[in-house]
Amino acid sequence: MLEQSDLKNYLTMEEDDLLTQDLSTMIIIIGSYLFSGGSIDDVDDIVLDRMADLIGNHLDGLTENTSIH
């Protein structure tokens, strides 16, 4: 996972760099971008698709009764 001092501005990251990150890192990077005033509309669809895939992979194997906090 990236440390706070290692975060890059989302707009200056190469798309390939972002697409190779794990889910936690993508949440930090995109969340930081949005928190700083960026718009979700400015996030590339391919990045959101990759994040959705990572979330799906993370949730695979959970039962219907699993509680997520």
C-alpha cells in the first residue's frame, strides 16, 4: 500500500501505473483525488472498471450472510 508521502496526483499518473495497483491503493489514490475536489466524472471508465473487477475479486467467496462493515 502507498504511504501518504508517496501519493501522486491522479491526473499526473499514467493509466498503466494506476491499473497495476491493488484495491487498497486504488481506493487511496482515487479517494484522495475526489477528496481534493476532483470529480468522479473525470476518472477514466477503464480505471473504474478495473476497480470494480478488484472489488468483485475481493468479495468472491463471501457468503450471503457475511456482514461487511
